[in-house]
Amino acid sequence: MNRWSWGSGPHRGRLMMLLWIILSSSLCRMVDGQMKISPETVQKWAVSFSKEIAALSARYSGAKLLQKKYKDVEAVVKIEEVDGEELVKKFAEEMEEMLGRKMKSVKRLAEAAEDADLYHEYNETLEFEYFNSMLINKVDEDGNSLSLGGEFALEKNEHFNKLPVNTQLSNIQVPTNVYNRDTDIVNGAYMSEALNDVFIDNFKKDPTLTWQYFGSATGFFRLYPGIQWIPDENGVVTFDCRNRNWYIQAATSPKDVVIVVDVSGSMKGLRLTIAKHTINTILDTLGENDFVNIIAYSDYVRYVEPCFKGTLVQADLDNREHFKLLVDELHVKGEGKVKIAMKESFKILNEVAALGQGSLCNQAIMLITDGAMEDFQDVFEEFNWPERRVRVFTYLIGREMTFADNVKWIACNNKGYYTHVSTLADVQENVMEYLHVLSRPMVINHDHDIIWTEAYMDTVLFNTQAQSLLLMTSVAMPVFSKKEETLSHGILLGVVGTDVALRELMRLAPRYKLGVHGYGYLITNNGYILSHPDLRPLYKEGKTLKPKPNYNSVDLAEVEWEDTEEKLRTAMVKGETGTLSLDVRTSVDKGTRVMFLKNDYFHTVINETPFSLGIVLTRGYGEYIFIGNVSVEEGLHDLLAPDLTIASEWTYCETDIDPAHRKLTQLQAVVRYLTGKEPDLDCDVQLLQQTLFDAVVTAPMEAYWTALMLNASGMEEGVETAFMGTRSGLMRFQRYAGVEKRVGKSFLTSTDKENMFTLDHFPVWYRRASENPAGQFLYYMPRQETRAGRIVIATTSVTVTVGKKTAIAGAHPYTKIHPRIHTT
């Protein structure tokens, strides 16, 4: 890579030529109003400049030498065609196996929790000092440990995002609005101590497990490994496990819900505020598998969103947030006529069921009112009795109890639940009661359905100092009481679960097998993206990265937008296996440049989950992979060269299984495995074979670049770095200028993700080079400005041809130049 300075020096004239053409022609137009230089002269200068810049690029990059080295080994390599159908099937099977291990861990937790409850005798006077994650390692003014605190050993752990944790114990988080010494909490904490051994045993059996937990129906959250929980700036912990999607999905089946809110004149002031908060809390308990609508009534019925009249919409994040905005604008007026509102609600639910739409499962009406004065029995006789297929839950708002009997009658005669919400503080606990009612059939039938969630940010870490920005999915399972005396009541004890980092899942679809432009992606059975290289879930606020409001409800059609007929999306949502070809336009270099590609999509379902996997292979170089072979001894020698690195985000060797390996870099792990120091490391033999081969073939580049540095005639001013990369994630580079003189100071550093091999993509310069003929340099200025000037990158591809098949070996070399323009 070369840095060219246009400031001063013996070669200034060459590089100033093009600039002079532009300035002089512009000056002539300004002074004389016409062009003074002939087109022939301009063309002559352009040809001369192109020859000089090509010669400089070839010299300082060493591209011809590298192409020759790969040409010399063509006789001993073989090129294989990539079978996309076989590849996606293999990846899906490996993902199924990995996710299967997580499900087994969750099942063991559920069994242990149910057994612990079975043998636990509830004690009204029980005193038990559990470890409260908010109070551990804290002392009072006298230096004594706080009650429910005590000494709790914490040690930073690479596997848990370098967060201080205790892998020998779990501890308990209790929301601020729940009394941490409540009898139910203390009994539950004591009973669930039995999970500690299961947590540890699960982690030993599957060292790739992350957080394991038990969310109790009483509100406490037992988390393994134990952590120090940090409250917000107000000293409050708002996290309530019962509000989390994994808890709600596991505790109930999919449901159709019509929320009916009284906006008559009597609901003014605090009552309306409480009603709005109740609606929002109900909305927060819904997920992608649920369907919802909201009706407001006084002396007439109106839909809060007229566009949704007479139907239900999916309760995804976008729709829930839209409803919240509309609910906030509700005003009170008139007299409350609950009868017409109930009729409308039943009509919606009946029609949805008749058409086979909605969740095709539970149906419920949530009535929020300060009283019901009408004779409404005939509505239920007409629409709901005797089957009582639709449950009706009622929320009496305010301190007035005059109409409590009527409101309670509605719920009790329609298999629902009645609650009295007199203050804002009552809302959370009272809303959660409906989940227990809807879970009763599951509990009585003992339906231990395992659920998987959509993608989400790791909230646990967001509430601690780790501030993780990893996308996760959770697998969860309900925990029921098995005590004989409560079996008929259907008591839900809580939910157990564990998290899976989606990056770790996507490592099972390694980048090197998918080619330069290829990639893998995952979606849910609702069509929402779990993982995709074009999913950008974060935005920058100042210097802080934050998740976008709708980051986990991005549909596949929004990123694979060339699938205009949604054939790909439809097939994957249905869990089908198949292929599809599309002409696509893809952007690189932060969206500033476009490439036109022909992509082949291969997709299949991941069994035992609601997920589907897709991989994309690009026609051309993406169709082939070449395989070379060298001895370990020869390859190791060249792998240890100081100018060589390998992709830190790729998995050459699995370093996350044995704790002793977690601090090793990938290059260190590879070397220890190949030298026999760590023979038990689980390594990707095919990738190691490619890496060793590339290390040997590219080894002469170090000597070539060093010779240029030592050349007595001197270096071209402005040439900064020469570098190259291969399909195995191997990179070599030579800095021609010291860091103090370089304009591109962050170029090819760990922060420069665009120009490095990552889990999601090959470097920009590699991708752009692959779309041009081998040996032909492509020049571009990346979107990167500094006060000193801008850099120019020259890149070309290097290929290997066997018979009629050509595969790309790497992008190299590659010249980086920066023009510094001085003005006076």
C-alpha cells in the first residue's frame, strides 16, 4: 500500500499533473470564458498519468509477484464447486445440534425447579438470607454487610463479556416495586436454591452456555452466574422478568386480544391516567405471536386506529408502539355504554376465528372501566355462552367500588379474572394476573412447550456495567406446580431459560465457505430477521451506541428487497427447503458504492425451532473454492512471520470451551494446536489447511516489501502501506511510513471494521477487487476524511485457474495513497 504526498519532494511533479489539469482548465474558463487547452492534450496527460499511477501501484504492491506465486502452484491445487444446497443443510444440522444442547439444559432446569417445589413446604414465618444482586458486597456505615448482601466473590470472565461474575453461585434480583422480604419471595428464593447445582452442571456439560435463569411468578429473578446488579441513576431497578418476552411466551399460548377502554366523562383525571398505563402494560405483555386491537367507548364505539377497524393486527413492536401513541391522545366525554363495545369486540373475535386468522388459539377481551351500569347479560348469552370460548378480564379503575360487583360478575361468568386498580402502583401486578389465568390449561395439561424468542439486546447486561450490544435469542420453558393439592388449580411457578448469542450461532456458517460476497442469515417464522449482515440494530447518539426502537422487528423483505414477490420470504416463513436466484444491488464502503451481483439463495428450516437459515452464494468467484496443501512444518514457519495476521473474529480454533483457552488469540490458538502444545483444541482443519497454504505462497511478499524499504533510491513520498488478504482471512502488510506521518492512522487497525475480515463480511477492498479482472487496479477514495487529506486505495485481485474453473485467491496487493493538497 502506498501513500503519495502532493505537498513536496522529488516526485511532486508526477502526482500534481492531474491536479494541474483540473486547476488550469478551470482557470482558463474563468478568465477567458473558453477552453484554452485542446482535448488531445488533456487526453495525452491522462494517458501519461494513468501509466505512471499503474506503474507505482504495481511496484509498491507487488501484485505481479503474488500472482506469479499462485500461478506456480496451480498444478498442485484443485478447485471444487460449492454445493449451496448441501452447505445450507450441513449448517442447519450443526445449528440444530447446538440449539438442541440449550434446550436440554432448559429441560433439566424445569425438572429441577418442579421437583424442588414439590418437596418444599411453604412456611409463612421462613427467614432465609439469600444473595440479593443489588445488595451483595455492600456495607453500612459501620462496615457491616447489608442484610441480604454479604460477601459474594466476583471475577471477570471472558466468556461473559468480561463481566465480573461468580460461576459457583447464582443470585437473585428483585424489582424495586416488590418487597424483597415478602413471604412468597423468601420461600421461592429458598426453594430455588436447588437450581445452583443444575446451573453449574449444565455449564460443565455445555461450556458454550451463557446466562441461565429462573423467573418466578412472584417477581424474583434467579440468574447464573451471579452478578452485581447496578440500578439506574435514580437507584431504581425496573427490570421485571415477568415482563420479558421469553417469560410471557413460555407462560401463555398465542392469543387474540381486544382491549376495551371506557372514555366516558367519569374517567377523567387520574382514572384516565391509570387506564392508559394499564393499556400500555397489557400491550407490553404481547408479542409477535399475538394479535390485538383497541376499542374506546363512551356513548358510541370508536377504534383508536380507524385503519384497523373490524380486525386484529399482529402485536409486533411497531404496532404496539403505534397503539401507545394513539392511547396517549385519548380524551373523556359522554356516557359509558359498555354493551355496544362488548358486542363489537365479540364480532371481531368471532370473525377472525371463522376466517382462520389471528393466533388460532386463546381469545380474550380486556375491559378497562370505572363501572358498568347497564344490563349486559344478553350480550354474553348471544356471543359467548355456553362455550365461553372468549375469556373476559376486567380492570376496575379508581377507588370507587360502587360498581365492583357488576365488573366482577362480567369476569367471573366468562372464565376471566377481575382486578381492582386504584393507583398507578397497582397496575403492574394486577395486569400480570391474566397471564396466570391463560396459563392454567397448559399447567393442568402439563404442556411443557419450549419457546424461542425473536432477536433482542441483552437486557441483563444493559442493567449492569457491561453495556453489551450483542443480539440474543432465548429458549424458555414454563415451570408448573406438581403438588397434588394444587394440580386442579393450575399453578404456574415461573419460567426457566437461557440465552444464545446470535453471533455464536452464525459462527457455524463460516465466512470462508461462502465466498467473497456470500453470507448467511436467520429469520423467525414471522419473517423477522434474527441475524443478517445488513441488519443495523444500533444508532449513534453522541459517542454512545444505542439500539434502534424497532431493531428486532425488521422483516426479511426490508433487507432482501429485490425479492419483490416475497417468494423467498414466504418459503422461509413456511419452513420450506429450496433455492432462488436474484439479481441484486449491494452497497459497500458505508453505502457510498454499489455493486451488481447475481445471487443464489439456499434456505432450509432448523428443526425443533421456529427459525429458518439462509445462505447466499454469488455467481462467479462465489461458485468455487480451491484447496492447496503444504506440510505443517513449512506452513508454521511462514505463519509466524511478523507481517502476518489472521481474522480475529473467525473461528480457526474453538477457544470458548476450555476456560484456559479463552484468553488466547486465534493465531495463538492455531500455533499451539499445530505445534502439539494444545492437541485437544477443536480446530477447523479445512480452514487451517487453507491458511497454511496461503502463508507459504504469500511468504515472498515480506522480502519484496522489505527490499523496497531498503532501496537506496528512496521511496515515493505519499506511499503509506502495502497489504494483501486471502480467502482464508490471512493478511500481510508493510507500513512504508511511520504512524506519525500516516494520514490513515486507523487504517487496518482493530477499529477499522470495514477494511478487516469480520464475521459478517470480507474487507471492502477485497470485495471491490473481486469484481474487476485480475491484475487490473481499481482506485477509490474511501469514506474517510482527516484534516491532513484523504486516502486513495488501489486494489486488484489475484486468482487461481485449474482447467476452466477460476477461484479468487486474494486481493493484493493493494496500494493506499493519500493526496495532500496545499492551498494558500
